[in-house]
Amino acid sequence: MEAKVKKKDKKEMRSGYTTGACATATTKAALVALITREEQLESTIYLPIGKFATFEMEKCHIGSDFAEAETIKDAGDDPDATHGALIQAKVCWSLKPGIHLDGGVGVGRVTKEGLPVPVGEAAINPVPRKMICETAEEILQLYGIKKGITIIISVPAGEKMAEKTLNKRLGIIGGISILGTRGTVIPFSSSAYMASIVQAVSVARASGCEHVVISTGGRSEKYGIQQYPELPEEAFIEMGDFVGFTLKQCKKQGVKKVSLVGMMGKFSKVAQGVMMVHSKSAPVDFNFLTSVACEAGVTDQSLIEEVRGANTASQVGDLMLTNGYDDFFTILCNYCCTAGLKEVRGGILIETSLYSMKGTFLGKAGKDDRA
């Protein structure tokens, strides 16, 4: 079944398409234009998920020894940093035999080990690279062409778009990555974020990090950087809501020590063994926080009722801090460590640090389960 990519009626394609699929489509359009000397305003490619998709070209230009084509990426309903990106491909003849693929303006270049692309090469991941090269090879064979070609993929606004991604932290400089294993983007999919976590852990390990700091967001990461100034940039990883997934990746890739840094809201869930801490996946359990308060020595019934009736976990933290119950935070951190070790079945050292919304250090605990 063919899915036609339309520019105006986005309701028909809410799943969206990857940068890799767009780059493949523009490459095909440019190569066919170069060979036939005819403008190509549509390009149909076969996606890794096993279906065809037709992409509209915004522009197709034919020069004396090259051709260019460009399309606009539509990520559908996915909140994608590259949604609306202009993806360009320029194809020209080469004196060298074979297909030569590189990145141009706005496509990042790899500067750190640990990624699926070698250092020094354009950040065009393996699946998109294979898609582009195999599609080009099919066109060359179809027209009986035995010349070599050079393909340059560019994203004019890529460097600006990359500021909203983890590329700089991963050592991808100068633009976005050309990504996608399916060819399509699933709306509000977690797969892209999880893939970035895997890459971040890989980069940390390739940089020699045995101790990493994982945080739920930019603010908590900033607190982590202040707490562990001796660690290199690669050691700090934003895990978002994927606590369990990140911990398992750390253990899988040989990290020996993991420090969790975060705030009351999400870590009160981790303490109970909830490893996906999105607000919609699990509410804060104020009965649990009340039991921790009692464990920390709270006996005043009015304070206990305040904790049980609080609106947010952060409010509970403020109550404990104001009333001098510092042990509350240590106990909660201990629960987080225990839950984390249970999730990964031991074998690593986990420590947890809690901060308030304003950056006040609340407490810390650690548990070592290494043999």
C-alpha cells in the first residue's frame, strides 16, 4: 500500500516520516533528474517497515553536471525538533567509481566515539545510509549507469534545530542527525528519546566514564553538574521519564556507578518502584509519602494530615524541610536506590540525590550491590 505525503493536508499522514526517509526520497529525485534531465516533483521510495511512500518535492533543479531536490519533513503529530525541516540532496557525477555519501550544511559531524557512525563522518545513521545508497544503486542499475556518484545531504536550518536535540552532548557538531530505522515517525513515540539515551550511555562509556549521572531534565541535570564537578560532560545523561530503561542501559553497557539526581515529584514515584515516571503513567501516592514521614519521626497528627492532603510531592518536601525532618529525604533516597537495584537485578552502585524546585539540596543515599 502506498502512502502519499502531502504538504497541505497533514491529517492524512499523522504518523509522519523520518529525516532518513526524506533524505532517501530527495536523493532518488535528484539522481533521476540528473540522469534523465527532467525535473522530478515526486519521489516514491520503499520504507524499512515494508511499504511505499511518495514524497512531494518543494524544488528540483538540474545543473550541467549535478541535480538537486528538496522536500519538507512532516513529522505528523510527533513533537519532533526537525518537523518542518527542509531536507536537500545534491547528486553529481564522480570520477571515482561507486556511491559516495556525505553531509553538507546543517548535517552534524561525529566527533566522539560510541556512536553508530565513525568519528569524522557525517551523522547519517546506518539505516538511512543504507536506504540512500541502496536506492541510488537501484536507480543506477535501472538506467544502466556505471559512473560513480557523490550524494550530499543538507538541512539548511539544521544547525539551529540541533540546539533542541542532544547532539552537542553526544559529540555531533554542526547540525542534526539523519535518523530513522522505520522510515516513519510514530506520533508521540518514546523510541527516539530512548534511542538517544542508548547513544548517550554509549558515548559516556567510549569516553571512559564508569560513573554517570542521570537526571529527569535540564534543571536537575544542572544540579547534578554542580554536585559532581569532577565528571566530564559525557557523564551527564538526561533520562526524562525513562528511569528503568536508563538504569538497565547503564548496567548493560558496563557502567559501575549511577547517580540519580532529581526532585520530589518523580523520585517519590521511583521510591515505590515506578520506573516510568511520566505524570500520566503514575500519580504521586501521598499515602506512601505519609508513611515515609512517619518513618522519619513525624508524630504530629496535624502535620501528618498536611502531608496526606498535599497537592504536590514538592509541597510535602517543603513541609519536611520547614519542620526539620531531614531524615525524610534520606529515607526516600534509600527507597529509590533499593528500587533501582531491584529493577536492574543488582550488580552496580546506585546513589540518589534529591533537590527542591529552587535547587536546595535535600538529601542523598547510596547502595552498592557490586560483587
